[in-house]
Amino acid sequence: MANPKAWVAIAAVFASTRLASTATADAAAKVAVLSLVVVLIMAAWLLAGACFAATLHDPFRARVVNLTLAAALVAATALAILH
């Protein structure tokens, strides 16, 4: 579980909506949808990691990737603070 706050936010959205008419069917539908979302997100992270693996074995390229990701993180934080 990479970001527990994100999963709680997703669960909160699902808790506020109704997917089926009965409580049992609603719970089953929500579990099914959330399970699918988890599998898709984790598969995307797995694919991204596999794509970056070869690049990260080279120290220079790994440093470039780390600096780029750090800059993106700082930029995203700045945007969040400013807005």
C-alpha cells in the first residue's frame, strides 16, 4: 500500500455513493470495483517500475531520473501550496 491516504480518500468517495439497491449488493459491488482499481493501479506501478529498472542500473541515468522526479515533486508541492 504505497499511499494509504489515497486509499482512504477513494474509500470515502465510495462510501458516499450507492451502487446497488440492497446493502449486501452495494457492498459487494464496491468491493469488486475497488479491487479492480487496486489491481489496475498496482499493475501500472509494476509496469512503470519495470520500464525504469534498466535505466536505474546506470548511476548517471539513475541520478538524472532522481533529480527529475525530485523537481517534479517540488513543482507539484509548490502548485498545491499556491493554489
